[in-house]
Amino acid sequence: MILNLLKGKNENAHNRLNDLAKEIGENPSVLWYPSAGNDFRDILEMTKDRAKIHNIDLLPRLIIHTDYNAGWIDFNNTPYNDGRTLVEVEQKFELELINDIDYEVSPRYVYFPDAAPSEPTIYLMDIKITSDSLGIVHRSIIYFLFENINFLDQIILKNNLPISHIVKVREGCEFGGNRKSISIVYAFLSAMNTKYLIVDKRGHTDYQVVDRLQSKYNLELQTFDLNQCGSIHDWSGFEVNIFSVSLKNHSLTDEFLRKFLNKIKQ
């Protein structure tokens, strides 16, 4: 479990981390939202009522956000307020990795590497969302100030971590700070045993990066079937589709990925 890779930077943080581990149990389903910025809508969409609308049968027990640029997130007070949805940080605890990793914010992958922390920076955040439509929702998340591909490499694939839900919305490859799309993650759905994709219609992959990571971890990647089970008309200006993922026992090919990306874009 990903929490086994972490410890608190002080006693209070360590105690809160232990409490969270007890709350979510062993082998929890995990949602990952790369390039999340100050967007916490995934918390609302993964409530029981909203998930039922989307035909999502498995709810994530743990939510993880990543973004390399700390300047885009208010970690202390009110990350988001549009008059209909108010997001507040009730508590924040700083965590650290137990073991060293090859932490990198590469200018090959991002436009503003100097905006990233110089070392791994991780927060456990207790979030309160007050929504006009859903009322008050409390949720704890782990926020990694990491570049997405470095996180995929050094945290997920290196430790063979399952990720049951992936959210990819507004990742910022056109007008934000990303040079390289995290759409490469689609090649690794079988390695992560992913069950659901909550994704926008934009995506392109880098087959060289996929091949490098596949070779690095000696992965036998498999194909999968998609079944659209829901949609969200407007998520930060993007149309988002929700797919359930069924893994198949066939080797993944570049041609399969091309066809898959075409389906995502429809």
C-alpha cells in the first residue's frame, strides 16, 4: 500500500497518517488525479450518490493528487470557491518518503521546472467541501508535489502499486505547465489493475517513454476493453467520459494504443 512508503515529518503527522491507514484498511482502492492543481471535484464525483449516477460500483478508499507546481495550490486556507462549491483545508500534515527515490522535475516534461520543490514534498490534507448540490463532504487526500511521469515511475511502477481509478482532466499540455501528457499512463492500466477511467477527450502518448518504463520494470503489459458507463458534460470546461476497464490476456501493442486513444477522443 502506498501509505507504507510514507511517514510523518513530526509526531502529529505520523499519528494522523496511522489513523488514515486504519480508516482506509489494507489494500484500499486508490484514485490518482495527476495535474490536479486546485481542483478537488473528484472528491465530489466519488461520493456514493454521484458514483451511482456514473455507474461506478467501486469507490476509492484513498485519493491521491499530484502536481509539480506548488504555486497553483493554496494548501493552507481555501483552495477553491466559486460561490457554489467551497473547498477548505481543515488540517494539513507534512509527510516524507521512507526510502530515497530518483526525484526529478525534468524540463523535458514540464515548462516551469524551477517552480517545483527541490525535493519530494507530500501533504496529508483533511478537506471539507461545502457544495450547493451535495451538502458538506469531508475527505482526506494525499497530495504529492511531483511531476506526473516521475510519480508514475518512482512511486507507482517501482513499487507495483495498484491504482483503481484514474482521473485525467485539464492537465495543461496546451496552456498550462506540462510538455508531456500523462496519457502515457493508459499503457500501464494492466500493470496497475485499473478499474475506472474518468478522463477528458484529449490525449496523445509517447511510445518511447512507454517503452522505456516497460523495459525498466520488465512489465508484460496487456490490452483491455472499455465500456462507457457515464459522462460529465462540463468539468472545468472539458467534456469528461467515464469508462470501466476490463483487462484482457493479450499483449499490448502500439497499434492497440493508437486505437484506444482514438476511442478516448470520440
